[in-house]
Amino acid sequence: MKPKVAVFCGGISPEREVSLVSGKFVFEALSKNFDAQLVRLDENKVPQFITPREYVVYPAMHGGYGENGQLQKELAQRGIEFAGCEELSSRVCMVKPAAKALMRAAGVPVPKEIIFDAKNPPSAEALESLLGEKIIIKPADNGSSVGLRIARSTSEIPSALENLQDGLWLAEEMFEGRELSVGVIGGKAAGVVEIKPQGGVYDFKRKYTAGSTVYEYPAKLSEEQTAAVRVDAQKAYEACSCRDFARVDFLIKNDSLERVALELNTLPGMTPTSLLPKSASCMGIDYETLCKNLVMPAMERYFAKYK
């Protein structure tokens, strides 16, 4: 008996619309090789009709419920096989300070940071003394650059700290360099993509607005630079106990090996402008084949269980 592949998308999060687009494209690609079904979630809950014998799940989900381990926990508790990282690694990677601590311990360079609660933010003077006058402020547990703020000078730090939504936030030193992203598929690093946002930072709008960002893939780096970030991507993936696939984002100094890993994304976007498909294409993997490769480990786990 072959299971159906349920492609989950939607859910309730700031990234719902992006998830719906990812889900549509993944479903269309998987339909060419599997009995696929698009499942649009209008609440953060696994539908009752998804059963362990009938379905394997591909979660084309972004934002809180999809990436913080809750969805993965529900699927595992019900015995449903699914593509991608498990509950613990999903949660760890969603909480940026935790993922950074694991990457740092594994020898992957990461920016210096301060974690704080929105209700008790540090002073601008404290941030400047610890991180420098150029800093990044972002939620500690959100994706797609939701809520990202930038202070490019000391005078801009106070405004970057104003009107923060409740919760934990991260202040990081601004490491200025070329923006890169590396997909990791089946534990192996794929190609390096360079991200060149037009007229600004790579924020939520520039991530998902066609034409607002230029991508070079493979990135025009030296062999040493390419090798270094690919090795770091695999180290980060292993340090955070990832499974099946993930994506690691970096900054690197021009003509240098000085670099930092910014974060690890356990459910990378699969929209037409997304980075994982671009990274895979550097290795000669087209979109349809990529989607098949991402779901096959879950299919293998299913067949091992029900052989």
C-alpha cells in the first residue's frame, strides 16, 4: 500500500500567505510522482482525517506552528511520518539564540548577541558598548525576517528598540558582508546562493516580492570561500540535529574567509523566489526532483514501519 502525500500549508502565522504559495508549488511538483493532496490548514491543528496508514506529510509551513516543533510533535504523537526535522531540532532552530549556541559549540562562527525581553530592553548605551554602533534587532523566535530592525548608527538604536511586540528579542552585532544561503539536503550541502537585495536589507518584503532581489547561483566566490560555507552548513545541520533538509544563511567578507552563520531554517520556503530550490539547482537538481528528494526519506520511514 502506498500512502498519499499530504502537503500541509497555511496555518495561523504572519507567514500564512507565503506558506500557501509554497504549498501550491510543492503539491503540483509532488503530484507528478506521488498521490499528493493539498491540505490547507485554517487552524493550527493536524486534521483528524490524516492517519498514519494513509498519509505521509510534507509540511510546507512557515512561521510559529509549522516551525517551532508543535506540528512535528503532533504528527509524531499520532504516528504519522513526515518530511523534515523532528520536534526538538525544529524548536531549537526556531529559537535563534539556542541554535546559535549549538553552532558556536560546533565551531561555526556566529555574530555576538544579547537576548532580552521586550518589556525590559537594554539601553542604547549598553548595546553600543557590547555590540558596537551598528546592530540588528529581531525576534528571537520568528522567521522570514519578520520584525527585523536595523540601527546603522548610535543615534538610530533608541528608535530600533521602540514599540517591540511582547516576547524575547535578539540584538546582534551587524556583520557587514555578502549575504549567502546554502541548502542542506540529506545531510549534504548543496550550492551557495548569493542574495543581493535591491536598495536595502533582505527583509520580509524583499524576500517575497519578485524582482526586488537579485540572486546569483552559484555565488561568485573563491573555491576556498565556497568550501568553507558548505562545510559550515553541514556542521550547523548536524549540530542542531536536523533531518532530511534545512537551509543555513551566512554573511561573508569580500575576498576573505571571515564569515558568520546567521540562522538555520528547518522548513525553507519553496516559492518561486525561494532559496532552497536555487541552491539545489546549482547541483543540477530541478524543482520537481528536489520535491521528490525532500519527501523520499519520509516515504522510506513509512515503508520501514509498514513493511
